[in-house]
Amino acid sequence: MFHPSNGLSDQTFHIFHCAGAEHVGDPTDLTEASRVEWRPVHDVVESIRAGDITDGLSLTALTSAITLGILHVQS
């Protein structure tokens, strides 16, 4: 859980991690995201380093999960 606008608003965001997810079909709301894909953690880290992931909510969740060892970066 984190508060992205602490002191400005009462927003609370919860981060969930699950394992064993399976692809069951394409997204039903095509306006939800421009692209949905499964990516290895190493590729996500490289996208963060390259500046391709820029929104604070995603960066907070991803870097927290990597730092806390929830997502494991393989060399």
C-alpha cells in the first residue's frame, strides 16, 4: 500500500502480486491499455533503465517489488 499524493489527497493504492497467472483471452475493454503483454522481469528492469516506463504508479509498484525481492531479476 502506498499514498502517491501524500499531503495533497487521500489516495491509497494497493499493490498485489500473484503467481501462476494464465492467459485466458484478450482484454475485453480495448480502451483500457494500448498494449498488454507478458514480459520477463529482466526486460521490465531494462525498460525502467531506458526510461520507457515513466508513470510513477507503475514505477513505485515495480521498483518496490524488485527491491523487496518479490520479483526476482535473473542475470
